[in-house]
Amino acid sequence: MNKSDTVSIKSTEIAGKKSLHVIKIGGNVIDNSENLYHFLKDFETLDGYKILVHGGGKVATQIAGDLGIEAKLVDGRRITDIETLKVVTMVYGGLINKNIVAQLQRFGNNAIGLTGADGNFIKAKKRPVKTIDYGFVGDIDENSINPGNISKLMEAGFTPVFCAITHDGEGQLLNTNADTIASALAVNLASLYDTTLIYCFEKKGVLQDIDDEDSLIREINPEHYEELKKERIIHSGMLPKLDNAFTAIACGVKAVIIGKSDDLGNIKNNKPFGTRLSKTT
Amino acid sequence: MNKSDTVSIKSTEIAGKKSLHVIKIGGNVIDNSENLYHFLKDFETLDGYKILVHGGGKVATQIAGDLGIEAKLVDGRRITDIETLKVVTMVYGGLINKNIVAQLQRFGNNAIGLTGADGNFIKAKKRPVKTIDYGFVGDIDENSINPGNISKLMEAGFTPVFCAITHDGEGQLLNTNADTIASALAVNLASLYDTTLIYCFEKKGVLQDIDDEDSLIREINPEHYEELKKERIIHSGMLPKLDNAFTAIACGVKAVIIGKSDDLGNIKNNKPFGTRLSKTT
């Protein structure tokens, strides 16, 4: 082995794994065509591997209404009956997913739109009936994601765009929370890629004062998170989001960023974006 | 080079290209869950690479009706207005496509459901308005298909399942005839694979007597086709189908088979299946 061989091996070791961004968008991006356009344009410019995960939005509710299918709630929890499953399969898997793919292709990104059934990428289990029958809702566990299969697709040059539909491996499609899918993808791909998970939501990130967008907290590590909880700066709705984020980080995800879709371009421009959660700040 | 090397190289040369079946199914398979189940089970057992192409079926008409969208016809030709495009994107690209994929996964086939927008696999041009404005209908030309991209997906271990939706590369989804998509895929992949194109339809194949399923013509070559046309054994609706089939064969497709989906399993069992059109019989 000569000197240059040693250097090249060292540099590979330092360079480590390739970078991957898993980005989740929800109704506030999907329902606004201008927001969606700008987000997808910025998404396209991100370096490295990337995966987009999207949920539903108002259009699903609207089409369900037009078809005379009423939202079913039991004890305030949404139920996915067979008719609702049909609507979400059509709207998430067809209308929203394929329009996002067509836009990304327009911007030069080789996107491919998916449910968890495609490529057997995400297998879920129909939620067991205890006190409530949630219908065709799929829960993800540690064996749900097939990282090798997803990696093969990305290595072949395609950008996966997942909607919030999974399958049970027995021919049944299931409705699965998009946040959960994004987190599970990031955790399962963290062994293969240097993975950052990004949740786009309606605020600029985690705020000291919920009414003041200028009070953005730039970085939070686990110790800082415990303090913020004690001081009740973070409470109610943000708690499960951040708990899940720190679980993903404990499972190998490098960082979780919570931010506004408008600001995604900041990553490319080396400007701060949202609230960055990681082991160390 | 020793003797065994020579033998192995020769055998590769003799074996030539890998085999590919491009199979198109329509409403008579899609609308009948039992037919669809048996077809997909037989599809899974086919050796070599395979691509499934499907059209719509009654469910699209039914959902359009439920949404209050009436079929628009001008001079007897169907028009795809923006509302109809939404319905076909939902029903073909979501409901039908993803349920087929979930079934194929159940049978152990690593299917992945696609429109032409996904992976930029099939680009079409919105049909120009001459006397009739067909709306969002996409026409395919010789540059529409990206065989290298499709090949990458298949070589990565996935089975493409295409619905009858394409895109214009500028962000617009388009409605394209499924027969045309199947034929264009077969023609464009014929340089890479030993390609057979199969159209499943409601009859056992091309019949001498349309009312007698036992009068199946097993094989037709171009000369025989000319005779059958002269004798008016083949006429009206079958003419464009067979003309297109012989065009595909002239463009490199090894054979086109027209048959009933129930009989697809015959291929695996080395039994005759449908009417086989090829250069030589």
C-alpha cells in the first residue's frame, strides 16, 4: 500500500456515509399551491439523497364530502372505514402524490411516487381492536421498513415520494400517520445514510413564545429539552412531536429539524433553518 | 481461456437478451375481483422480466358519477376535462393501481405502481386542438419512453405496474390510452429485452367465427393477416388492434399475443395461449 492509497482510504472513512434528508410535509404545504411550488423547487435543490413524505390535506376531506362519506370519529379519534380508505388511497396515493411527482419531474428531480405497498417498502399491521375499532389503520413496528429495498431504488437514481398509505403484505392497504412514516424511514435508513429528518409545519420552528415568530429556538439537545419542559416553554401538542424526534435521534438519526417549508432553501444557502434537535448542539 | 470459459460465453450469446412480457389488462379483468385475483396470481408465476399496464374500468365511471362529473363526448369522442383528469388520476393512479400492487406483493411479486410521470418513464404531448379539444389527453411519440430508466428499475428487482396516466414534463399529468402505452413500452424495450406484448381481452383470441370460442386462430403472420382481411374474417374493431400489433412486431417486438386473462397460466405450463402474432409462424 503506498501513501496515496492510505490517504484515499482515510478520506473515505472521514467522509463516512452519504447524506440523506427525509422531509415530511402536511396540509399547510399541500393545500396551498404556491407554498407547494416553492417547497418542491427548494426540495429539488437539496444535495444528496432525499425522500419526501406527505399526508393528506383539505382535498381528501372535500372529496370524501363530495362522495357523501362523512368523517367518522369515535371518542374524538378518526376512524378509517373501508369507504374512507378508498378515498385516501385515491387522494393521497393518486391525486396528491402524482401531482407532486409531476412537479418534481418538471424541476428535474427524478421522483417516483409510492405507497408502502410499492416495493414492499413499508409493511404495517392493522391496529388491533381493543376498545375502539380504528378500521383500516396500519401501525408500524421495528420490522416494517425495508431499508435495502429503498436504498436500491435511490441508488438507481430515483427520489422516493411516499404518501401515508402502507399495506399488510396480505393484499390490504392501510392508512398510516405520515409523521410516523417519516420517522420510521429516517430511523431505518440511518444505518446506511447520514440521515436528517425534517418536519415542515406552520411555524418557523419551536418558539419560546408561541405568538412570536422571532422567538425561534435554534437548537435543542436532550438536556436543554428537559429544561424547556420543566419551564413549560414546550408543552401540549409539541411534546409528542419532540419526544418522537428525540427517540429518532436516540435510534441513530443525526438530527431532526422542525421548521417552515418556506425556509427550506436556507439549507442550500447555509443559513439557519428551523429548530435543530440533535444529541449535541 | 479454457474450455469451460468458451462454453459459458457461447451459451450467453445463444441465450441472447433476457425475456420481457408486457401485459395489458382492461375493464373485463379489473372490474371482476375474481378475474383480477386469478390473473395476478398467474402474472406472478411468469418467468423473466414483466411489466403490467392497466386501464380504468367501471369504477372510474362510477366515481365520476358519484362526484357529479358527467362523461363529456364530442362527436362520439371522449373528452378529458380537468375534473375528469382528477378522477382518472385518483382512480387509475391511486385506487386501482395501488390495490393491484398490494395484491401482487401478497403473491410475492415486488411490484411498484407507476404513472408515466414517475421516473419520467413516459412523457406525452397534450393533443393539439384541431377540430376537437380533447382536453388533457396525452399522445405518445418515438421519444416518449425512457427505456434506460425503466430498465434500471427492473434490474433493481422491481416489477413496474403502469396505469394509463402520463405527463408532459412541465408538471401536467395527461390521460393516455393504455393499449398505446403497452405497445410503446414493448417497442422501446425491444432493443434491450426479448419482448412479448400481451393484450388480455374478453375473447380467447382472434376467432374465425366471432360467436364460436372454439374457432380460435392460434397463429397469424403478416401474410396470413392479409388473407384474413381479404376474406373479411378480421374486420371492424379488430383491425386497428391487429394493425398496431403488426407495427409493434415490425419495430422489434418478438410476438404479440391476444388472449383471455383466464388462460395466461398456459404460458407457464407450455400450453397454447390466445392468438400469437409474429413475423413467422
